Amino acid sequence: MAKNWLRLAAGAPGQSGPAEYLARLSADSRRIGAIQADYLEKQRRLWSELAAGGTPVAARAAPADRRFSATEWRDDPYFNYLKQSYLLAAEFLEKLVEAADLEGQAKDRLRFTVRQWVDAMSPANFAATNPEVLRAARETKGESLTKGLANLLADAGRGRISQTDESAFEVGRNLAVTPGTVVHENALMQLIQYAPLTQEVAKRPLVMIPPCINKYYILDLQPENSFVRYALEQGHTVFMVSWRNVGPGEGHYTWDDYLRIGVLEALGIARAIARSDRVNALGFCVGGTLLGAALAVLAAKGEDLVESVTYLTTMLDFSDAGQIGLFVDEVSVRQREATLGGGGILPGVELATVFSALRANDLIWPYVVNNYLRGGRPPAFDLLYWNADSTNLPGPMYCWYLRNTYLENRLREPGAVTNLGVKVDLTKVVQPSFVVATREDHIVPWRSAYRSLGLLGGEKTFVLGAAGHVAGVINPASKGKRSYWTGGPYPADPDAWLAQAAEKPGSWWPQWAGWLAQYGGGKRKAPAKPGNAKYKAIEPAPGRYVKQKAA
């Protein structure tokens, strides 16, 4: 766990670490000298105020920061000094980064790497310099430290940091509980058909393709925040792909396999069961990338299988791949290809560690402090339970994905990649599309999701939700939280679109429901039972595949 995080912070193989980067700072000694002099003067004033018996106050006020919410950080001169000194040091390093003689991706890598180390070195992360930790140790006569050590040892056995009370949840008991039936399975996925919630349903079913790097039940958490249930309530017959948590026996599967027996097989079976002319399709994150490629394959083959497409926080253009893209280069991809390209699996815990490191002050350090230093247990939170339920990936599929999207960005170029024997051209994907991005997304930057509009053919609708990659999508209409931006036209520049878009309160779900209703193909009586003569019930939802744990 720690090794993976440190490897990410130090840079991908073949890249420079913090020490080498800092050694390449700008040759403008006067500029660097001015930054250093300013830092030393502020530190001198802090020390002078502490020595004089006052409460230190830095020239730079501390930002709103949950790490320093305890009153001691403000009222106790010693802890106030530690906080202010740390914030000044962080500011000093940030200024040095901006002064570094680097450009483009190299500068972005430096920003990210230094930010990781700055976050790690917060005085709140150490027992001896965190007043809440010291207070808890005094009040419990050391029992909090004993419990913290036990928590640390337990997490070391799991290979990850506990972010939620995992005993509070169970898939099939209080998560992924929308009634349904597995009607088909193969080596890579199970296909779930959910029971209708309305007397009549749209003739065309809705097929959901979740990300294969996570479990599908992000779209079916609890009844009050289940996107699946919401779609059922709108009168749709919903099918869900439940990806297998692959093991060594499935380590040979490729990107084409995920398209063929994953996406395309699910679409075809859903159409056959519903006896419809076409289906509506939805892809989330990597599921959307797979769906886009599959639709391009169908277009190249002249097959008319899909009526409309919804893309949730999906990248098709990887020219700005966010923080993940900073650490993908030719050397690191070649090393992955050498070790996994011919077979094997990428452990899900490795991906989970990377995603957590992207938001270390939200997903790593608060739990280090609470669980290990204070001896506490994290509260129950369904999103974080799902986040910790990792999924393995087959090496060949993962390596193809890394090279052709993050590294070379070839999916966006017409004819640059071949899938299932045909050239992929996203401009030939002419189905009406509803594209959803989220403004604070650290995995799929919203501007990158917006650029899908310039790649796809057909009519497009774009919606920008508030919050991040998951919370911005799982935003139930019934709760009326947050807001979203909508409206056309759609210029090439995402920021030009945002400048003229209208912000609306609440969830974007109702707008999507209204849009999708246009493509339902009319109404029919809800099916009395799942499947058909060929595709019969195998087991109740959520099925076996989603319950498989990553090794």
C-alpha cells in the first residue's frame, strides 16, 4: 500500500522524482533568491512572535482546511506556530515549482509530485504534532494509540486504508438490492435484467455499461440513491453489465474481448429479450469509452443496434487526461507491456491506491490520522465502501487501453485504431448523445468530456454537473442537491460554452429522463418475467460476479 503510493508520488518509471525536478529550477538566481528571502523573513517573524509569548500569525492566512479544524491549531501558540510554519513552507515550495524552468507536462508533473509530498508532511499527519491525537491519548490513557496500532495492522493485512465501516454494508443485502435477474453470463460479464416498476415500459430497453475498473453497483447503491431504480421508475426496462472480477484464468483477455463479449453481446441480448428494433445505451467512465468504441465498430459494419447513447463522465479524447495522464509515458507503458501485455492481471488495489492518491487530503491522510493515530473507526459511507471494492483487470486489455488512449490518444483519430477487424471512426457514431461531465472531476476533467462533442456525429446534448467524478453523477433527483449547467450552442472551447450556459438547481437526472423519453420507441406492457426462451434466469441479482473480491 505504502510502496504503491510512494511510487506514484516519486513519478512513473523513467521520470524524474522531486529531488531531480527541484535541481532543475530556473537559473534566475535573483528570482529564486527573492522567493527564499521572503520565506525566511516570514518564518523569522513567526518565530519572533512565538518567542515574545504571543500567538504567531503568518502574513499568509491559512485556507479553510479540515486538517486544522481543532481549536488548538488556532488558540494554542505552539500548534498555531506549527500550522503557520507548515503553510509557509508549502507556499515556498509551490513558488519554487512555478519558478522551475519546465513547461507543459513536466511542470504539471512537478506540481503534482510536490503537492503529494507537501500533503504528506502536514503536522496534522504525525502523532507528536497533532493536538487531537495527543488529547485522545491523554484522555484514553494510551488506549487510542493501542487501537490505532491494531487498525494499522489490520489494514496492512488488507493492503489498503479503511475508508468506511465495511461491516455496515453487504452487496445484495443493503447495496445493489434493486430486484432483478441474471439472464446471461460469459467469461467476462453477467447481464442483469431488472424487474419493472411501472405497468408499461418503453419498447426499447436501456443497457448500462459501467466501468470495468469498478463494480457496477455504483449505479445501484441504496434505493434512495440508485440510478438504476430511477431509470426503472421512468418506465424503462433496464439491463446492466456486471463485469467479472478477473483472476489469473482470465488474464489473457483483450480490449477487443471486452467489446465483443462484453458490450456488443449485452446490447444484442437486451434487444432480443425486449424484442425491440434497437436499444438505448449508457456508458459510465471507462464503460463509456468502451461503448464509444463498440458503436464505432457497429457503424463500420453497418449494423443499426443502438438508438441513443448516454456518456457519463467519459473520455474519448485523451489530450487532457488529468492527473492520471501525467504519469503515463513511453517508458512506463513499455514496462507494463513487458510484464502484463502477454497475460496476467493488474491488481485492483493498485488502481484504487492511484485514484486515492489523486485526492490524498480527502482519501488518504484523514483516515491515517483517524484510524491509526486516534484509534478511531471511519463512519459508514456507501460510496467509499464501493470505492474500496476493487476490481482486477486483464493485462493485455489494460496495456492496450493505456497505450491507445492515455499515451497516444489514437481513439479520437479516425481510422487510427482497429477493433474487431474494422477501423474505428467516432465521427461515424451518429446516434443522439447525452454527455454528462462533472465540474470537479479529478479523473475525467470536464473539458475533456466536453471534447467528445467534437468527435461524435449526430445530435448532442451536454450537461455539466457540480461535484466530482462520482458524487456529481450519483445525485438523486429526490434530494434536490447541488446544481448543473446546461444549454447550447456548443462552441469548440469548453470555457466559452460555460460562460453562456445556464446554471440550474438540483440534479440533472430529470433533464436526462426527459431527453431519453424521446427515444423509447413507444410503450408496451411491462414484461411479466425476465429473459426469454433462449436467455433464461440464472440467478437473482446482483449475481455472483459482483461479489467476487479482488485478490
